[in-house]
Amino acid sequence: MLGALCSQIQIIPLIVGGILVSFENCLHQPPEVFDSPSPSMISQTLPHRRIVKQLAFAILIAVCLFPFITPPIALAVGLFFGWLFNDEPGALHRTAARILLQASVVGLGFGIDLLTIVEVSQVGIGFTIAVVFVALLLGTWGGRRLGLSCSTTHLISSGTAICGGSAIAALGPVVKAEEQEMSVALGTVFMLNAVALFSFPFVAQILAMTPLQFGVWTAIAIHDTSSVVGAAARHSSEALAIATTVKLGRTLWLIPLLVLTGVLFRGRTSGFPIPFFVAFFVVASFLRTVAAPIAEISPTIVSLARIGLTITLFLIGSMLTRRMVRNVGAKPFVHGAILWIVISLSSLLAVVSLL
């Protein structure tokens, strides 16, 4: 029975892929349809395409609710969805991904004892400080050598140093970045996040890394919180707890970086966004530690949070369109990739040697 169940689970990605390919065939129109794009033709084809996209989106969101759909599978399906339909994500799409990510992280806090946060934060604080400063200094130097604009260089360097897309989104208005610069930085970070989410667990398996080593490494070397949690979850629940706490400590560096960026770029804003979900995460952990009734229901909350995280990764993957890939270009991607590789390898060596 177990073997049959495993076989059924393994064909799920193939089924999902088949659904998307079928939708792609529905979207293809004869060449003559596009030879004379009259208003009547456009009005007939666009609603059909919109319905197909909405139906595919709803089906894939529902598929992500199943526990056997892991975060990497959700991200891969999201990437294929974004590549297939090639539509820029709307404000509702981005807002849903951001809110669901923050809610999922807070939910994961109910599965972590507060004493663990204190202990792990002390272990990872030195690695976090080193990564933040090295990434910012090395990234600034490398961007200048490649001839990138100050805004693009700072966004990619800050995203690598702190928290990926969240840092870029927060810093963009401060440096008055143009839409093109934001797309370049976000596209670079999203692609590198996908690489890290799939490659880091294999490295951990080859090196036989402990949960402490892998948790700290993912927290300081991967950009976005969602990818950190997704990669750590593939190792063990202990690695997931460690990675979440260390990563949230790393996210706190966004606050002083926002202030420093405002001074350096002379940005004038009404205020600086603060990641309030970090505080809620600590509160959730505190309730989990001191309240026995909360501790009893915490496994259910954590399970729901992991489902929310899986859906978030699908949403994030679906944001990466073909246009965004083209906008990334060579130099910004080379800058972001080299910086990330240096940070990943140096932090891996330090973690394996010192922990």
C-alpha cells in the first residue's frame, strides 16, 4: 500500500505539468489570428485567455493545499506558470504573496520555543553580521567594476545581504529606483533563490551537515525568507526552526540599512517600513513557551503555516515572467550571481568549520 501511495505521489508533478501543457495548447492560436489584430479579434481572444489563466491558477493553488506538494515543487510549478502565461503580476498578486508569507512565518513561530530563539540567535549573530557587511562592501565594489548604476548595485547588494525581494521592495522608494532597476534586481534575486532552494539540500546531504549547520547556513546565504524556510524544511524540523530564527534576526538589519540608505541617497520619505511580522513571530514563540493550551494546538498552526508557505512559493515563482528574465540582462545577473556564490561558499566553509 505504501509503495502504491508513493507511486501516486511521484506522478503528481507530471499531472500538473500535463495540465499546464494542455492550457498552453489552448492558448496557441493560428498565425492568421495575429496577422490582422482587429478590435473584434482581440475582444474574442483576450477573455478566452483570461479564463484559461484564472482556471489554471485556481487549480494549481488547490493542488498546493495537498501535503505531498513540497515547497520546491510549488516554486517550480509557479515558475512554469509565469513563463507560460507571461503576464506581469498585479498589485493584488504581490500583496497576497507578501501577506501570506508574513502570516506563514508568524505561524511557524508557534512551533518554536522561545529559549531556542535566544540560544540560536547567539550562535548565528556573528555569522549574520559578517555576511551583511561583506555582502554590502563586496557588492558595492563589484557593481562599480561592472559599471552598474548606483541604484541597481545597492538593490542587488542589499537583497543579497538582508532579505532578498523584501529588502529590494523596501529600499526601492528610498533610492528612487526606476521600474526597470527594480525589475532587474528582483529578477536576479528570484532566479538565484530558485537555484538555492533546489541545490542547498543536496549540498547538505553530500556534506552530511547537522541541523544546526544547515539551518545557520541557509539563513545567512539564501536571500528570501520563503526560500530559506523551504530549503530548511527539506532537511529537518530542527533545521527549519534554526533557519527561521536566524533568518529573522538577519531581517532586522533591514531597519538600520534603510536609515543608512536614506542618508547616502538623500532619500526623502515619510517613514521607513518596519517588518512587524518579526515581532509577531517572537510573540507567537513566547505564547508557545508559556501557555500550555497554545502549545497543544501549535502543531496544527504550524501545519497550516507550512501550507501557506507552499502557496507563497507558487505565487513568487509565478511572478517571474519572460519579460523579467530578459530585463535582467548579463551584467546585473553576473553581479548578483558572483556575489551570492562568494557569500554562499565562504559562509559554508565558516559554518562547517566552526559549528
